[in-house]
Amino acid sequence: MKKPVHNPREVAEIVAVQALSFLAADPERLGRFLAESGIGPETLRSAAADPHFLASVLDFVTRDDATVEAFAKTVGLHPTNVAAAREVLNDAKWERDTP
């Protein structure tokens, strides 16, 4: 049994990784995201380790109501939870960044 995650940053990163998987499931949607982000499919996996990249995934998903609603339904979240995860990842102050 997996240990529950309570850290908001970790939860937001999990939501972002789920969003990336959601984008990857639709070649057209993934193509639009890759074109906007400027990364290639070959660097997608390594980019997913970057919290700034994960924030951009949620930025892309939440920009369009239909997309965020479809994603939220797919993963069993309310769209406001997706938006909250986006806010957490876009927060400039993060305790791990502070010495």
C-alpha cells in the first residue's frame, strides 16, 4: 500500500504528471503542447523532472475550459483542484528553494 502524499507541492507535481499523461494520450493535443513549449518528444521524459516544466503543463491544460474539464474527469478531480495544483507549481516561493 502506498503512503498517502500530504505535501501540496508533491500533490501538485503528481497532478501535473497525470496531466502530461493525459496530453500524451491525444497526439493532436500533445503536438500543440510540444509546439508551444518548444521541446521535442525526445526530451519530454527528462523535462518532466523539472517543476517549471510541470507548471507549464498545467498552464496549458487549464487555459482551455474543455481541456481542463476533460482532464479533471479523466483523473477524478474537480477542475478547481487542477487550478489549485497549477497555483502551487507556479508559486515562486518554495521551501525547497530556500537555503
